[in-house]
Amino acid sequence: MARRTRASTAGDSELNGHANHVSGSVKQEKIKQEKAKKGKARRVESDEEEEQPEPSLNVEDEAAVDGNVDAEAEDEEIEGGGTPKGRKRVRVNAEGESMPSTPSQGRQRERVKTLPRGEDGYIPGSIVRIQLCNFVTYDWVEFCPGPYLNMILGPNGTGKSSIACAICLGLNWPPSVLGRASELNSFVKNDKDSGYIEIELKGAKGERNLVIRRKLSAKSRGSTFTLNGAPATGKEVSSRMANLNVQVGNLCSFLPQDKVSEFAQMTPQQLLRETQRAAGDVNLTAWHDTLISSGKELKTLQERITGEQEQLKIMEERNAQLERDVARYQERERIEKEISVLEVLIPVNEYHEAKEVYLKTKERQREVHARVTKLKDRNAPAHAMLE
């Protein structure tokens, strides 16, 4: 990067420094204006191309882009005059303010998937209009909520909760959801024979808005529905509500005043389920149920494995006991076999011992007999003389 050399004299250095400062300021202002124009153009292009996926850049392309950006920055720095330390100029945003440079600055962030709002800002299923006639405290009223957060303010007893009741009943939810009166005719204004609730909901993309009217009678507990002016049944209305994912029965989505205590008493598990139904994926509840059933199966299998392991341990101990019994039995058989052999061998041994004594005794008897015979022969003359 080019560096400016300082002049030898003090006057020249002051003059050059002042000139460089002035030219650098002018250049920087021009650069800021050009950057602002480029930023606006880029924003316009990104708005036009937000629906089209951007082609992925490989490592070489990213390196080339970074190299071009750095080269442009160097060229602009040379034209505008470098700093004494030769640093690169600070990046600026569309307003000309400095901003940090990050490696991923050139990459477009992945867009977050949002709910499909229409051109008027309403989400399918949003309430566009509510009209009440002879309902609780109202003779006739009509109002149009906005597409975003709506608040109804007023003193006590002016009918704020009545509007919540109208939303619930108009969309074919039972009065038990409200925790108030259990009969529909209780919501008709006093001294009136009939009344109605008309609710207009934002339709899906490409479809007209859905207008639901529920007519109430003070003399009967029943009611009648119309969908876009045509007669309909409560099941048809409930089916259309399910298609639009309207969950009035979910306390996380619709919390009547008389149900606050019930909401406060919900367990964390119940709150999790209701939150999943209200704000999660449509399949999240089914996945949760699958997870619970799989967890139960896993617990059952683990308990079964534990029982089998305990049974195996008992059988191993029993097997060890049987092995000891078998060893003792085999030892007993060996001893009994030895006894049977000894019972045979002992008489034989006694016979051989007796035979040996007999032979020795017989030999001695022969010797004694020969000696007697010899003595008799020697004493025969004496015996003859005595006779």
C-alpha cells in the first residue's frame, strides 16, 4: 500500500498535511454518498429478488469476492490518502456511519419463515369484522380489529368480556369454554326474542373471507348457522375452524375471564401441550404423543429387561446351588462305588491272608512232624528196652 512521504521542512509538511486533510475529507464525503446510493440500490435489488434463491458460492468464489472488495477498498484509500499507519479505511453504512466488518458481511442472511400474511396484513383465520345484535349488553355493535395486536379498553361492566363470549360462541365452541352460563339462550339480551353473532374471518390465500353468522333464540336452546349467507351445520363450521387452525378451546390461545383460575391450575405438562397446539407445528402434538408412547414402550422394555436380569440372577444362583448339589452327589457316588469295591476286595484279602497263615502253619507242622518222627526213631531202642 502506498505511503506518503513527509517533506523535510516544517512549512511544507504543514501545507501538505492541510491539503491532504481537505482532499481526504472531500473524498470521504464522495465515498459515503456513493456507498449510500449503492446500499439503496442493493436494498431495492434484494427486495425484488427475495423470493428467488441465491446461488451458493464456493470457497474460490468467496475468496474472489473478498479479494475484489479489498482491492476496491485499497484503491479508494490510495485516492483519498492513506493514514500514517497505512490502515484500511473504515467501512460505512447507508447513512455514512462506521460499521464493523465481518467475514460473513457479504452473505445474505437466511430469511425466517413467517406466517403467510395477505396484502392487507391479515393472517388466514384472523378476525376481520365482528357484528353483534341483541347479545348480552349490546343492542347492535360492529367493529373491525386490525391485523396485529388489538386491545379493548373500558370500565367494568361495559361488555369487554361479552366480546370474548361472542367470539367463542360465534365460532361454534360450547358455552362451557367460557365458564359462565351453560345455555345459549342466556346470552340473548333481556326482553329480546332473538339475537345473532356475525364474525368475518380472513380466508386462505386465493379464497374469499369466511362470514359466519350464528342466530340465537331466547325461547330455545338451539341455534342456526350460515356460512357466507348459506345455511350450514355446526360440524361444517367446526371443520372450517380446524382448517384455519382456530383454537378457541385452547387456554393458551383464548383465555376467558372466568377461566383464569383454571389456567393457573394447569400443570407444566398441560401447559406444554396447549402451547404446542397454539404456537407449534401442526404435527408437534402428534410427535409429542409418539414420543410419549415411545417413552412408555421404552420404560416397559427397560422394566422387562430389569425383570429378566433379576430372573437371570436368581437362576444363576439356583444353578450354582444345583452345581454344588451335583458335586456332592457325584462325590457320594464315588464313595459308594469305592465301598462296593472294598466290600468285594476285603474278603479276598482276608482269604489270601488266611491262606498265607495256613501255608506257614502247614510248613511248620511238617517240620514238627519230621522232628517228632526223628525223635521217635532215635528213642525207639529205649522204648523197646522198656517194654
